[in-house]
Amino acid sequence: MSGGNSAFRVTALCVGIAVLYLPILVLIGYSFNASPLVNVWGGFSTVWYAQLLRHQNLLDSALLSLEIAFTASSAAVVLGTLAAISLVRFSRFPGRFLLTGMVTAPLVMPEVITGITQLLLFVSLLQTFSWPHRGFLTIVLAHVTFCIAYVTVTVRSRLQSADRSLEEAAMDLGAGPTRAFLEITLPLILPAILASWLLSFTLSLDDLVISSFVAGPATNTLPMLIYSKVRLGISPEINALASIIIAIVGSCVIAAGWLMRRAEQRHELEMREAERANAPPAVPAGGGRPSLAVRSPS
């Protein structure tokens, strides 16, 4: 019975991995296709990577999407971490229930509704204050709005499981609240912060619906450009560009995982050293008190 369950689990795992990663491998393989038809193999070639360098519109859209994703994820990490600290460390304050609802609402709100509300907000602000004009800034603000929710949930769960007694011990030894947080608590929640930044970066880079509502007429992100080209057929340059983005994102994920693993190992080592330093002295096997050797004067 156990052998059958094990075989079923291995089969389900293989099928899941194939469904997730086989299309990515096919896309990377066809990016080296010499044929201009994306579904017909014409031999191995890197001509589309060279052609991509001359496709200025596509490169500009990719660079714009990367700039938006970096800016939005960085701002969302700062604001989301502050919101998580407020919800965990301050149990009672005016507006706590409202803040909790505002943080969790973007997680369940349809993107179409979020895009429409953001568009109406920016149009109202533009009519009232002549600011902001739709473009880079409005896309960043819209992406920050829904990325904050993911950052807050991720950092909040890690902060709730962190041992606050370490921070209190640091303050008892003379460190201020700010220094104790920066030197004790921040390293503990740093893996969650990095994970939430990567998640926000990926969500912002991949967003199409909200960006389509809040982007200006002269602003065209990479997902918007690809979606407009898909209607006429996928260009081989898009396969090459997608392969480059997959390589960049995969390298960032591997590097972040390695850094988080090192941080966890360093924390475990520090905890073992602290336990070893606070351990009581060993008692002799006879149960008596340890004898002190007294050297007789010569």
C-alpha cells in the first residue's frame, strides 16, 4: 500500500513539474529556432537574439517594465514592512481594523476592479490638481498599491514567529529600540523581506490588466506590447526576450535563495553559540561538587 502511494506521489510530482516547466523549456528551445515560424523548427540559430538588439521598441518596453518593477517592489517593501510592524507590535491603535482591511483587500479584489478604481482616481486628481499625468508614475503607484498587500502578509507572518525576547534582551543591555530592531529583529525577518521583494517584482513585471488602465498613450510596458503583438502572431524576437528574462529572474531567485540560506545558517550558528555560552557547568559523574586543584607552595 505504501509503495503504491509513493509511486502516485512521484507521478503527481513529475506531472506537476512538467506542466509548470515544460512550456518554459519549449519556449527557450524555440528561441534558438532559425525559422521565422515559431512552430516550425528550422535548425539551431542565434539570429533572433541578434535581431532583438535592433528591435528598439521591444527593448524600450522591457527596460520600462524592469524600472517600474524595481521601483514599485522597493517602495512596496518599505511600506509593507512598516504596516506589518504596526499590525504586530501595536495591538491597539485607532484605525487598526481599517488598516487590516485595506491590506488584505487587494489580495481578493479582481484586477479589473482595481484598474478601474485606480484610473478614476488618477483622472480625478488630474482634473483637480493637474497631476499626475498618466505614465510611469501612475503605473508605479498602482503597482505599489497591490504589492503592499503581499509584502505585509509575508513579513507579518515572519514577524509574528520571531522571538521578541532577543530584542528585549538587547534593550536591557543598553541598546535603544531602533538599534535593537535593526541589529536583532531586522536580520530575523530579512529572508521574508527578500522573498516579498522578489514576489512584488515578479507581480509588477507580469502585470497587464492594471497597467493597461493606468498607462498613458505614450507608455507601453512589455506585457502590453507582447499582448498587442500576440493578436497578429508571436514574433521570434519575443521568444528570445522571454528567454533572457527567464534567465535573469532565475538567477535572481537562485541568488536570493542562497542569501536566505546563508542568513538562516548564520542565525542557527549564533543561537547554538548563545545556548552553549549560557549552558550550566558540567557536574562530575560522582554527583559531588567539582574539586579545585590547589597547588602547594614550592
